[in-house]
Amino acid sequence: MKIVGGKWSNWSGGVTCKPKKVIAPRDEVELAAAIRLAESTVRAPGAGHSFTPLAGTDGTMVDLSAFKGVKSVDMEKLTATCAAGTLLWALGPALYAKGVGLKNMGDIDRQTLGGVVGTGTHGTGRTLKSFSGEVAGFRIILANGEVLNCTPTENAEIFAAGRLSLGTLGVMTEVTMSVRPAYKLLEENFLLPPNELFRRLDDLVAKNRHFEFFWFPYADAAICKTLNETNEHAPHPRSAEDMRKRGEKSSGDMRAFAAINEALPYLPAMLKPAHGLFSRLMPTKGKARWSHELFPSPRTVRFNEMEYGVPYASGPDCVREVVETIRKKKINTGFPLEYRSVAADDVWLSPFYQRESATIAVHQYHKVDTTKLFTACEAVFRQYDGRPHWGKRHTRTASEFAALYPEFDRYRQLRKKLDPAGKFLNAHLKAIFD
């Protein structure tokens, strides 16, 4: 976590704040004391990869960088207990050294484990849940400094709610994740015209462990990506330091992509040819790697993002309408839509609560105003009963969330019971949960 000139910024630069106090506790004892004594809003931003103002505070900001590493692995239960501040690029190699791996990951590894669990971040795969859905237990420090272990049998109600809590119930210090023996994946990429893609979509999702596609809105083909388990030879996996460097090093392709995104707002006539070029260049050669290396990709060109989960059966119609809307309104964007599938879960505030979903992510270059693109897309998502990703841009209100989530009011009651003074609520969260 970086504080420059007293100011904190999230990854995209779209959220900033000036906390009065920044603490970096060395252990749970120090953290519990700091939370108990705090007289203003307490937020723990992780790596700052949320695009909504979840982490902002003018009160106390908590740096959890000391809370890192794999604490233990249970090979019988296939679980791994990890410190919540562990960055994902470091977690993969650490789990691999113990002979296990996460069941699924998203396509970025710059976040902390606590951050991806706390916001319901996910990968793709119709039978695979989000990070929150794979939590087997956690430790949390409440507003009064009390430390709780939460599992399906211990503090069960807090466990049910707290696997996705946006830091509104307390500060998570440890997470026990369901894992599996370490495994390799084979990545393959190919282009499909939209008509063929949607004709084959259910089959592609069903026959691949992981399937997703990227569609530049003005392009005539989508980039399809599959990941499947393999016994093919894979290079020895990178060290944690090498994984860190990989995600920060900008390639020539990424620099060219950024330069085109800088120019596109001033050259709208270049949208269609640029999207066609990006689509032709994006597919990469097939490769086999250990899972934690192949799930994430370097993302060095910064952006802001909106993502919604819609009922799985509605996904194709919804994404086609989003593209049609972007084209009809001639909206300028240099990024593709990303389409994935996620299994249903039982996490109270999960976008996938009791609903198998298709997710559609919309990106905009970090220097470009998101209003026109995100407003138009969100209007479509609303028509398809969409639930927003909590860490990505949206304009939904408390009353709307109450209609979208069957357990929303129950969650708010539990939150108020655990934190009656709203110590963990900043202005953004107070408007939703207070």
C-alpha cells in the first residue's frame, strides 16, 4: 500500500483519499487494539484493486502487509489457511510448494486474498464458484477488538454473511480456502464470428473447464479462450518474485495498446480498424503451465471497470444488447467486453447467490471519462436482473440491493449488531448498509 503526500489512491487512480492515520500492525494483537481504540472510520484497502470507493477513508487506514503467507495446509480436508494480506502473485507459488493450488482464479493476480474474498471476485467455469464461495473459514476482528473464528459450525451466521462483507463486519486476518492438488492447465485461443460463437456457446462452456471470450464492440470476431487440465509438460513454475515482476513489466504490445487508447478519443474513425487489429493480435499460442501461472495475465494498462452478473441463460442476449447499444450510441472505448460463467453459491451478498450466472465486464481506459459507456451498459444490465460486482463501478442503491439479494436486510441487521457505531462504514458503504 502506497501513501504519497498523505494521499492514498486505488490501482486505477479513480479513487483517492487522505486518511488521518495509517497503521501497519505486526500481528492480531496490535490490530485488535488499534481497531478498538479507533475513533473514526477504519478501512483496510488490501492492494486497492477495487474501482468503487470501498477503501476510502479520512479516518484510519490499515496496512495488512505484515499479514502474509500460507499458515497451514490440511491435505485430508484439502484446505489451506492463509493470511488475508497475502498477494495472489505470492499465494500461488506458496501453495504450489505445499502441493496444492486454488480451484480457480481471476485474470489478475495483483489483489490480496482478503480483497478478492471480500468483494466476491471470480474466474470463469460453469461448475466453479467465486473466491467467496470457496471459503471454508476465516478469522475476523470486530469493532470492539474481539477476534472470532468463523466456520459453518462456529459463528455460523457470521460465516454465512462474512465470506463477502466488503470489510463492513470487521477486518479479516486469515482465510481458509478450499484447495486441490496442484495441477497444470493448457491454454488455447481462437477467433469466432459472433453468430458462430453464440450458436456454440453452451457447448463451449460445457466442454471446457474454463471458457471465456473477449469481444471488442466494433470488431467482427471475438477472442475465445479455454483452459483445461493437462498432463503435458510445463516449465518449472516461477518464483513469487518472478510472478511479481511479470505482472509489473510492460511489454511492447501493452505500450502500443496504451498509446492507441490515448489516441482513440480524438480519432473515433479509428475505432473499428483498431478493434479489428486488437482482435487479430490478442490470441496467443497455446501453452501448458501450472494453474496459478496461467489463470492471471499481466495487466499493465490501467482502466476502470464495471461488471454485472446476470442469470446464465440471459447472458448471450445481454452481451449482444450491450454491443448493439455501444455501436448505436457510437460510444468510444478501446477495451473489449469480457464474458465468463460462474456457479451459484450460498454467500449472502454474492452476485451468484442461488443463481448460476454469466458475467459481463466493461472496461474503459483510466484517463477516459467512464460516464457515457458505463451509464449505457448499466441500463442494459438492469433490464436483465443484473447484480453488480461490489468492487466495480455501479450506481445501485440500498433499496435496489434489497430487491436483488434475498438476505440483504438480514445482512444489514447482522452488520449493525456487530458494529453498531458504523466504525467500518465510509460514506459509500454507509449509504448502502446503514
